[in-house]
Amino acid sequence: MPQNSYTETPKRFLLVRTDRVGDTILTLPAVTALRKKYPDAFISFLAQPYTVPLIEQYEGIDLLLTYEPEGPHRGWQGVLKLGNQLGNLNFDVVMLFYPRPELAFALWLAKIPLRIGTGFRWYSFLLNKRIYEHRKDCRKHESEYNLSLLDSLLPEQIKQPEYKFKKWTPESWWEEFSRELNCPDYAIVHPGSGDSAPNLNAEQYILIIRLLLENTSWTVLLTGISEEENLVNELAAGFPEERVKKAAGRFSLAELFSVIRNSSLLVTSSTGPLHLANAAGTPLLGFFCPAKPHTPDRWGPYDQQQWVVTPKLDGAETCQLKKCPYGGCLQKLTDLEITEVLCNQRLKELQT
């Protein structure tokens, strides 16, 4: 089959991203780019159920579909079911941002005329517009890699990610949360990372909390999933409860996004909340390993790369998270370095 067998003006698009929160957020600018070029098109997004509350808040999506590999789409029977579901929606073009053989097969079964995705998988023959970019080379940002899948559709577009979330309006829970904070300004410290990237240790996060309390009048909110409750309790111990609030497992994903959108600062490592903050324009300070595949060149906050902190490593080009030769590279950051970037740079910039 030729590389691009679909020549008509497309009217119905499907975007497929079925992995983590941060990855999904970094795909959403593709929706905005398509909507600008094709304002009257029908745009659908296929995602994991747990990312749906975020995607529902994004502008330009006409239909949100869910992929449930542990539910109705489990196994090859589930793949057949997904293929039939998508085929009934008569899409003209699909972009597979997170390549998986079962998804590529379902898109082929759906007989979508133009199927765009990577050309470097054994199952790439199921796609008929193949993109030959090795993302592991980390030559550009993940959101730019995502926009590259649109090159044949948007040949004249400027490939700079742009986010368009719907306007936020307070919900009933927000009033109770605001009263509890008892402070109009707050900083979020999000210490968990799901073991997906190098992270600071507990002592470094405790230092960050102390510096925030000493150098601002803000409340400090410690966020995380319910499995990180012990870590959050450890970090909060010894600090006044009226200034340091524990919130592990408290918020839904949609609520967490609202909390991030209204915060004065988010401090975290390479996490989904970091990308939420960047997409919402919330000031942040991120801590990253500089080596591939974790480098901020690919995974950092696209619009706030100047507020990424990395340790200086001797000759490290790649990182094996479980076998770090430094025993955890972010632990090489000294208290002095953290204090300098947080107090004398980031907070100074925010408070002027």
C-alpha cells in the first residue's frame, strides 16, 4: 500500500494516546493545531479512562473515546471489538501517538484510509503513513515529536505546541478547599514520581518545604496519589499543620488540575503534574536527570525550560533508572544549589 493513499480533504480525525497523564497532556497541542487548520472537522480522541477527566477540559474535541485493555478491549476479541467500533465512526485519518501492536491492528481493521504512526515497529506495515523518527534520540521535545505526526496534514504550520483548555470555573468543593488553606497563595510540592524518572530524596524535599515557609507567607500543599501517603506524612512531620497541608490521595485528577491551575508555584520532578502546570501556565520548578531518556530536552516543561534544575554529571549520556551509576543523580544536587535556584532565582522572580 502506498505511503499515503488518502488524497481527499479529511473531515474526520482520530487521535490515539493511551498511556500516562503527562504523555497525554503533551499530545493535546495536536488537537489545537488540527482545529486551526480544519475548523469544521470532526475530531475524536481515544485515551485511557483515567486521563478522560483532563481531556474533557480541553477545547476542540468533539468525541472522547476510551480504550480499556483490561475491560471490553481485553485480548484479541477486544481488539476486534475496538476495530469495529472505530470502523463505524468513519474516520478519514488516525494518528497513533503511542504505538502498540493491538492498537495498530484495530486501526487497520477499522479501515481508516490514512493511518499515521512510527515506521520503526515490526507492525508498522499496518500503518500507511510512516514517520521515521527515533524518539529515544531525544533530539527534540516530546510535544514536538507528537506534532511531527501532523506534518503531512499541516505542511505550513509552525510546529510550536499551543494549549487551549476550557476556562476554569469554581466548583462546590473549591470553596471548602479554599477555607481550609486559609491563605490566598499556596505552593504545591509533589514529591512522588511513580518511579518513572529520577527523583529527589526525602531530605531534599524537606529542605524545599522549609525554604518555602521561611521565604514566603504561602501555604505549602503536599500532593500525591494515595500510595504516597507515607512519603507525604514523612515530609510534613515537624512542620506546622496550619502551613503545611497533606493531600495525598485527596484529589481526583480533574480536581488536582484545578489546584495546580490556581497555585503560585509547583515544585516536582519529571511528573505528570509538571506538564499540567506548564500547560496551564502555572509557575514551576522541576528537577531532572540530564541524561537520555529522562533529559528535559525531551521531557521538560516546554515553556519553562529555564526553570529546570539538573545535576552536573561526568560523561553520562544515558540513564538506567534502576542501575544509576551515581546512586541517584539528583542526590548530587547540594543544599546550596537547591537554595540558590529556589530562593535567589525562582522565588525572587515570582515576588518582584
